[in-house]
Amino acid sequence: MTEHTQNIIYKWTLRARYIFVFILGAGLLSIGLESIVQPIIETNNKELQKIITVGAIIFGLIFIVFGFYYKKDIEIYIRQQQL
């Protein structure tokens, strides 16, 4: 395996980390927004449904913001290492 091929694999392995965080955040955000329209858990406790909905939306947004921060750091590292 050439050094160029190893660098490409290493770059995309690093990028897979922040892509995973984006997918996780988008999934949580999607679950939160979907539960506004149609509750995921059928319970008599409406407070629990609201907490799950708001929690999923907040954590989804946090993961997305963290993903952007992580992306910036990884891309700077890739440029510094000249991969």
C-alpha cells in the first residue's frame, strides 16, 4: 500500500468521526421534531412526552454544533499534517 493511499484512508477515517456526530445529532433532532407531530411513546403523562421531545431536540442541536466544532479541528489537523 502506498503512502498516498494510507493518507487517504487516514483522512477519511478522521472525517468519519465528525460525520458520525452529525448523523447522531440529525437523528436526535429528527426524533424530537417527529414526536411533536406524532408522539413516539404513548403514555398518559403528557409531561414525559414534552420532556422527551424537548430533550431530543436540544441534544440533537448540541451534537450538531459539536460536530461543526469537531469538523473544524479535524480539517485543521489534516491541513497541518498535509495528508
